[in-house]
Amino acid sequence: TISLDGNGNLVIRVTKEGNKYYVGQVTTDGHFNPKYGYFECRAKMNKYIGPHIAFWLQSPTMGNQPYNNPAVNGAEIDIFEYHRKTPGQIWQTIHINGYAAYHQSQGKQIPYPTVDTGYHTFGLLWTDSVYQFFIDGYKTHETSFGLSQRTEYMILSTELTGFGGDPALGSYPDSVVYDYVRVYQPLD
């Protein structure tokens, strides 16, 4: 479920009712699809094993043919992924060519022990030549792999995919809290 907490924060909850789990996501698809800029959120992580949370960009044509052409088809750009299966770690990854046989990815697992407590900022500077990733203002990763040169939309998500651990081991409700999301676009 998705709600505001009364203090201006966006809360995305993972809940369980009986044997059913419910997750949520917010997307700008069709409403705000920028190309290049600096993207940043300030978030407080979830507390329990199970949920996999992320702030990411997605191209509506990622995975289209011809393959190995992310400049045209775009990419999945994971500004951050987090889960409690491996506490104190953040993933920053680029995916291209869809999610089947031709899928390719390159990324970095960032040890960040304090990420499990309090609020932290996660940023991406995306230009026509590089991706630069940041946590709390510090550059943590840089790559030109899979460089998208097309518009992409933003997603704030919670999922129960197994990446975050066995959902049955979690405690619900669990939530991620976003204080803000900001985008700074280059001047033409």
C-alpha cells in the first residue's frame, strides 16, 4: 500500500493478509520521462527480511531489438536496491537487453553498514557519456556500460521476488519511507 504519513513522507508498505502479500510502487511512466540529469531520493530502509526495495529508472523499450543498443533501447538503471537478506549493502546496477536470454548487467555491491538505520540519500548523475552513483553525497560507482540516450521513467518500488529473502521469514507490515525525490535536468 502507498500513503503519506502526515509529515509529507511517502510510505510504501508491504503487507500480508492471510496467505497473500501486497506490495506497492510509484512510477512516473507517461507523466515524467526525463533524459539525463541528477536524480536523488532520501529514504529510510525497511526493517525486516523479505522485501526488496529500489529507486530506479526504466526505459519503455528496454529489451527491444536490435540487442546491445542501449543508446536507442534504454536500460534499467538501479540507483539503489536494498534488502535485509544482506544487511548493510546497497546494489547499484545497469541492466540491458531485457530480462531473458540476451540480458546483460553490470553493477556494484556497496558495503554501507549505516544504511540500515536512519535516512540516507541515493543519487545518480546521468549524462550522455557516464553514469555516476552516490550515497549520502559520496560517489560510490561510475560506469558507461549500457549508456541510455533515451527518455526513462522513475520507479520507487517494493517487491517480494526472493532477492530480499524468503517472504515467509519477514514481519509485516514493513515499509520504506521516502522524504523526497528530486530531479535536476540539464539546461539545453
